[in-house]
Amino acid sequence: MIALKYTQSSNFDKSSIPEDWQKYVSVAVQSVNGVISHDVTVQVSPEDSSYRYRALKQKPQLVLKFALPFFIEFPTGTTCVYQNQRFILTDPENLKKQGSRNIEYTMTLGTNEDYMAMWKFRNTVDRRMKFSMCAKPHEFVEEIVKNLNARDKSITWQVGECIESAEKTVEFNHVYIDAALTDVANVFETEYEVEYIGLTKAKIHLRKVEYFKDSPVALSYGKGNGFIPGVGRSSEAGGQPVKRMYVQGSDRNIDRSKYGAPELLLPKSQTLEYEGRTYKSDADGYYIERIDVISTAIKEDSLDCSEIYPSRVGTVSSVIAVKPEKNYYDIIDNSIPSTLNFNDYIIAGESMTLIFQSGMLAGKEFDVKYKHDERRFEIVPQEYDGVTMPNETFKPKSGENGDTYAIFGIMLPSDYICNNTEKTGASWDMFRAAAKALYECEDQKFTFSGQLQALWTKRNWLAVGGHLVLGGYVLFTDNQFAPDGVKIRITGIKDYVNSPYSPTIELSNSVSGASMSSTLREINNTEVVIEDTKKEVVQYTKRRFRDAIQTIEMLGDSLLDNFTHSVSPIAVQTMALLVGDESLQFRFAYRVVSTDSEGNETISYSPTTCIGYNQATKKLYATMQSAGMDIYLQHLTLGQNAIMTQERREENGYLSWPMTTYNSPVLNVPEKSYYLYARVHRTDHTQSGTFVLSETAIDMHSESNYYHLLCGILNSEIDGERSFVTLYGFTEILPGRITTDLIISNDGRTYFDLEKGEIGGAIKFLSDSGYITIIEGGKIKTELIDVSELIARSVIVGEEGKQRVEIRPSVDGNGSVKIFDSNDKECAIFEGAEYKSITDLYDGSTGGNVEIRARTNASYGCNAGVTLGRGEAQYYVDAVSDVNTPSGTIAISKVWKTEAPTEVVLKRGYLQAYAYSAGYQQTSDYTKPQQMSAANAFIQIIVETFQDEALTNKISSLTIASVSANAYATAQMTQNPYDPEIPGSSHNNYVDPKSETKLLNLTTANKSLKVPAGWHRIVIYFSQSAYRSGSYTQIAWGGIITGKDDIAAEYKNDAYVSRYFANGLCLGSRNDNFCMIWKDLSNNINFRWENSGFCFSLSNNGIQYRTSAKGEMKKLT
């Protein structure tokens, strides 16, 4: 049974459900903030044809087919849990009515990934949807995760594993999040994967999806081998192997008159080894071919290497602010060789330019002048996105980890282009890229598909179940399809809901490339590159002069009673100006009802903005409910004597109406403009008002019993955009004073909402001295904050995770100042607390031995009472054994906690892996071997770290040591196969067993690992697989291996820090390596120095010393 759950606001009526089925339907009533909801759960029994399908580069799907003797409309948003993964109904289900008591349902559910195709990808800084971004892979994923977490509250999205790569630029043009993720993966030429962690978390990985490449599951056709009959192989269209790879390089930094070619060429007639294969370039440097085998392929392919060019990537040593007020900045690179004077290599007709490769200016190009004697570049300022750069915000970073740059418009010396002796230079970089490309397409592309035997899979589920994942490798063998065996990835899995142990898997050595939609999107995204001005999504629409003229004309037709027609003088000189009409003095506001201790109710109103126009959907909207509160129209003059009266300040003295939310249809006639009115009852103020959108003006009193209050005007389209402007309220202009509610810039980006006390946009404050203060997005960017008193919860000077100073209050109120180095380690602390000894400072311990847990039974070959520092596990095929464990995870240590990152060290012990492959079996006619045999054994030691003592929230799982053994049998054919009629022929000509033993000495291997702070434990993980009768594997650790040591480990929290506290100071890294001076409770000054057991102490007890860690303190006399 599968539980389908959904929520509805109305009561659920179970009377239509047959009595014998009512036990499968449950309803829970909940109340949140006074809102009643009904959580409905329906238990359904899926048909055998129901399945889940997962594939690379596709979203997971769960297809449920079932029948019910009654009808229920499952709304979108219905969820269920299958295999510890939540699936969500995003499209209505399909129905087929076979009778009044036989309703057939077909329901396709997806995961949270489906939301990626519903939400637009936005720049989280300025909310643009058409923009370009130059960043590293993990930075793109961070931006995608921010987009998802801002909308998806059902799970927490996290950044997973990402490839390491230099910054690249990706253009986004109103794309959905899933399309943005695909574009990023395509630009970095990799794959992505969404990993669900239970029901509450999901990680996005940006890297090739592959698992168990070194320990694949062995599968083939036949009884007991995995696949049932029906294994198929298909070749891909266009997947023929490639013989020759043509390459075209870049024309950047190439002087055709000297180089002899317009673009970069390959090294001529040179060879290169890649992944065990040998490739050679032709004599002209245009293509490569493989030469260590004779290829029967005839297909050619080509590679665009325009991103590879001769360059020297330098690092900024220092930055000189020559004239910051004029954006004059110079950079110095002390690493430039004395022989490399860039001025000597400028290409005729070109100017020297510099492009930053990293940092705040990554991807931005500047003209430069170079002074070789000083290794100095003078940067010519350039405007980007309306900002002149470099400046104090956008400037290069210098030092050991300074920003990098490259120079263009020059032809560098030949060693930077092609050095055949060292195999370096741009040509060799292009050669390696070509070899990688040819390597990936010189084999025929195949796809294998087959269904696994349910009995075999169920029996071996613990061994193979964890390997049957997308990207998991399989060692596929077939005496016809793949006689030599081939490692191939799982690219698709179809598992049936009622038969989870009989999945159909797809194996392929290729993954389909970009779809047609992504190709079209790439064309569309080029608009971002071409466009000079980027339009932002803002709260207020742009306001142009033509909009203003059209609004004046429409106001002339608006039938307002208190005005004559317009005037148009060249200049107006007056003492007062009142803009607005008394009938339009209303506002939209939240209605808040509060009750005092005596039960008296007080009604107040909080103004808000609720009407707008969506440029993307071309719809006008008026939202009359937000955050669970209704929005009312509150009139300030109807029933009042004047605009400014005492009654105006009394909230209950105003007429107010509840309003109904309004959404217009699509307004797709560009030349039309509209009036928006609020239609409210004249006397019944409890009746909800409605909005009316009209192409013509409506008089306020045109309908008896109702007012038509003009809310605003929606102008016709200009350049694909409309402008909506509100008309309620008033503006008064007097000498030296303006009274109004809202001030907005022409482009709608910056505004002052005086009624709500809100300022939006980026606000810059300029001083006479040239300093700039910018307030934007919750941040203040300025040179100096000069106040008599500054109160802050915390102060951070620098960047999180980098060199910085932190000022924070502590729990006990003493507070502290912490200084972090460039590696994000605490190196100095100033605090108000008092300490009596080093034990108080370092919490008693900064390291120690890891306690190995005691074993109380004989599992995994361990005798009773022997610690988990030793053990073994074996796996036999078709053999009877007391120990038959294909895989497992054993926690060999007790849990310990560290408050800071720690280093785990394996002090001694051994790991051993053994694999034995029994060889081939003969066929009945003894003419050829029947099947290949194989065995694989793998064991590793892992350090797991958790956030909590219950070990439910894992922070990291890192391998500290591992060893594996693999054995594959090979056939031996003889000249005289067995023949019963020929004396002397042998039955054993075809059996050739193989074995391999791998032993790792942890005592001499110096295995250590840095792990984050938290709760830690050490675990043994092993995996074993064997194929064909008689094959077996064995893994062992510690003293179970004859004459070897048990596993032992220790941990060290060794991080230098200087601490200055209320009664002294301490310099050191842990409680056995420090120097401390402090005042005790008796006002005595104490000094103590200790270094790995050696100790010297000075106090009122005299001078004491110790010469070893285990020795006693002695008094110096």
C-alpha cells in the first residue's frame, strides 16, 4: 500500500466512501493561526505495472496505477513517500471510469526537481532574470541553491560536490532553474546530480555522475548471473567511432605575419600518451590520430579550442592606488621574468589589454601601459554596468593569494606557444584537449538494457542494492555481446513498485548531449551578451515622458468633477500647488484588530502597496490578502470635512471596505490603455469591494449605491513594457516643503515610500572629499562610520572564511575579539573571562587516543572479547560457509567530540584484501570456456563526523585508508583440446585461476586526516563480489592477520592561538604545548611553559620543572 496525502480547506465528506473502504481513508483537522485545514490520507494498492524511473539528465518519475470503488479528486500537490523519497503530483491525474464503483487512476508524480521547471532563475543580488555571470562551478550552484531555498520550503537545498575549474561566463535569459542548471553543466562540460537526503534535504552535485568505478558489480546473462533472458544491445545514432580529430585553436595573441597561421596550431608530428593510449599529430598541426592500434574507423570529428591561446597567467603582487578619486590604479607582478618585456611583443595594429582571470574584476578587460623596470601595469579605467572600474570596491586583490590576470594583444615568446622538449605551451594544452576528446569518442557507443532476476537480486540485495544507482559502474560480460567484459555506467533504472528486486537497468558508455530546447535557449541567451543595457525586475514600473503625456490625456477624460481642462504654460510661478482630488484621498492598508486586558478592541490600519503590473505575464494584479491578513480600502475624505482634519488621525473615523483580490486577463493588445477603479458600496461598508478594469473612464457616481474610485492608469505598451501609476493620494508643494506619499525614480529602481517609511534601491551618499557611502540590500559600504556610540550585535572586519577580526558578545556577557588568519583559523583571542589554569582554557583536552569499542560476539570472524581493532569477512560463491558477508559497515570506535577541527591519525594496524577467481568452466564438448570468473574485495577506514551526539545529522564522511584486490580469470587454449577418442588429451586445458592479495601497513603509511569539529567515530566499510562457482574473497583488519597489530588511532586538535583574557595571556596550541602568564585568586603572578612533556613553572611555590611527559614536577633548589 502507498499513502497519498493532500490538504484541503473544506471538510472532507466520507459518506460517499463504501464502509469497507473507510478504514483506508483518514482525515486530520489542523488549525494554524485560526485557519482550519483538513489533511487527507488515502491508502491505495498500486497495480503491478506501477513503476519508478530514474535516468541521467532526467527528473525522477513515479507512475502509480490503481483503482478505487469511489471517486476522489487528488489535487496537485498530493504527495507520497516511496523508497524514502517524497514524490509530488504536479499535473492532474488521468482517470478512466469503468463503472460507478471502479475508477481507474494513472498518476505521474515527480520530486522537488519538478519545481525547477516552474520557477524562474533570478540573480539573487538584484533580482534580474536576464544577466550574465562569471564564476566558478560551486558559485553557480550556490546561486541556484539560493533560488530554490527562497521558494521551496518543503526541503533544504544544499551545495554538493563540484568540479574544480577556472571562472567561466554563462548567460541567462529568462530561463527556468532546471534550464539554468543544464546550461551551467554544458558550459563546464560535465554532468549534474540531485541527491535527496531523506525527506528534508537535497544536494546538487556538479560533476560526472559515477560511482564504484573501481569495484563494479559483475553482471551477465544466465541463471545466477543477474540478467534474465531479453538482454539487448543497441547502438547510438551517430555513435560511430572516430578515427581523426581536427582541432582549430584561437587567434588571440597570434601574430599571423610571424607565426605563419591565423590560429593556434597543434605541435607538429608529435606524440602524446593519454589514459594508456598513444596519439600523434600530423605534420601540419591540424589533426591527431591514435597510432598504437590499427583503427578500422573512418569517421572524422572536430574540436573548437578557441578558449586555448598563448598566455602567461600572472598574479598581482601589489596594488597602487595612484588617484582613487579618478579610478587610477596600477598593479605590480614581481614574478614577471626579466626576459619578458611585454612591450617587445605587441602585435602590430593592436593595443595591449589586460583581462583579470579571478577576483572582483574577473572577465573584465582594460587597456594597460607596461613599465618593465618596475614590472608595473598602468590600468586605464573602464565603465562596466554603469560603474567606473577599478575603484575601492572593484579592485584587484594582491599578495600570496592575489588575483590573476592575462595579457592580450601580444605574441609571447615561442616557449609560451609550443615547447616540444618540455611538452608545454598553448599548442600542447590544445593537444591534450584533443586527445581527451578523441579518447571519449573513438569507441563505438552502445547501450545495453536488461531486467535483473528477482530471486538473484533479492538474495544479493545487501551486496548489490547499494551499487544499483545512477552512475554506478557494472562489469558487464556476455560471451557474444562483450566476451572480454566491459565496465559500463548505469544510465537508467526502472523499478516496479510491487517488484522492487527486479529492476530494469540501462547501461551505456555515453550520455545524450544537449537537447534541442537547450540549443535554442543558447541562441536566445546570446541576447544577454549583445545587450548593452540590462533591464531589472523592480517593484515599480519604468516611467517615461510619453507615459506621463498619455496619463495627462487620460486624466482629462477621467470625469473628475473638481477640475477644468489642462493648462500648458512654459513656466508656472505660484505659492502653492496641490496635486490630487478630494475624491481620491484613499489608501490600501492592513486592518489590525487588537484587544487590551479589559477586552476592549482597537482597530488600526497599516498602509501597504498591493497593486502592480507583471511585465512577464502581461497581467494587472491587486492582491488583497497578505501574510494571512486582509487588506482594506480606507477613504480619508468621504464623510470628512477636509483633507487634513483631526478625524483623519482617528483610524475609526474613516470609511473602509474589504476588497476582493483581482487578476486581469492577459493584456496582449499593445496600443490599449486602461483605467483601474475600485467599486465599493456607498452605505454598506461590510460588503467587499471589487476592482473594475475599463478602457473608458467611469464617473465616480455613475452607478447608484456604488462609488467608482479611480485607483490608477495602465499605459499602453512601449518597447514591450507597460507603466502602471496610482492616482490616489495627494502631493502638496509649498515654498521649502513637499508633502507626498511616494517618490520614485524614472526607471523605478529607487524610491522613497514616505507613508511606510521605506527606501528602496541603491542609495549613494557623496561627500565633498570624494568618499562614497552606498546603502543597498541590507549592507552599508563606506570608508568610515563616525558616531559617538555604535551598538551592534556583532562586528566582522573582513570576509567570512578568510582573514578577519570578529567582535562578538559571549554567552556569559564577557564578550571577545577573535582574529583569524588567511586559513580561517583562530590565531588571537581577546576576551573578558577569567581562567585559573590551562585546563580551563583548553577544556581539559585537545587530543588523545581514540577508544576502540569492545566486541561481545563472534560476528565477522571476531572471537568473543576481542576488540574491533581486528576482524575479517569472507564471501564464497556456491560454497557453504559460516561467514558469508558480501558487504558491511562496522563502527570500530566509540564516539568522541571535539570543539574545533581535529586531525585523526592511524598509529598502527593493517588492512588486507584477498580475491580468488576460480577460472573458466568447460563446456560439455570441451571446445571453449563457458563463462569468465571474477572476484573483487575492497576495504576502507572512514572517519564520520556528525552535528549531534545521536549521530543523525552527518557533516562529513572521509576515507583515511583503503585497499582493494581484484582477480579476473583468463582462458588458455591448447593445440589439442580434449577428445575422448584421442589418448592423452586433458579436461583441464581451460581452467586458469587467478588471485591477488593487497596488504596495507598503517604503521608506516602515515595515514592522517583533517576533519571538522563535531562528534566523530571510525568505521570499517567493506564490499565484496565474486562471480562463478569456487571464486571467493576475504577482507581482514588488525591482529586477525597473522602476526599483525590491531588498529589503533589518536586525534590531535593542534591549532595555534594567542589568547588574552581578563587575568592573563596564553600562547599555544593545546594543553601540552603552551606558554601562559596569569594572576590567580590570591593576586599572585604565575608563569608556566610546557612543550610536549617538558615543563617549566614559576609561582609563589618557587621554580619547578619536568623533563618528560610522564615525569613529576621537581622543585629547583
